[in-house]
Amino acid sequence: MKTMLGKVTWLLTAIGALNWGLDALGLNIFYMVPFTWMPGIIRPFQLFVGVAGLISLYMYFLPMKK
């Protein structure tokens, strides 16, 4: 369960990092075609990616159990 949560949060965190990097070039993943069809889903998805980043940081600094 923990490894699945880690993989999902790392994937969403990678999407957030990619979006942040592309934003420097004037592109934004959240305003591309799939999200423009459903504009009401942009803000919740951004919040979901942000929470995934927080979980990812927590899991990174969590001490490993042997």
C-alpha cells in the first residue's frame, strides 16, 4: 500500500514539476486541450497535485523502518 501511494504521489509530483518548468517557457499543462474541455476541474487537480507533493515530501523524510 505504501509503495503504491509513493508511486502515485511521485507521478503527480513529477507532473507538477513538469508544469512548473514548462511555465517558464510560457506553457501550462493545466490549460491545454484536455483541461479546457472541463475548466472546472483545473483548480481541484492543481490542489490534488499540491497535496501529492506534500505527501511525497513527508514520505521522503519519513525514517525507513527495518
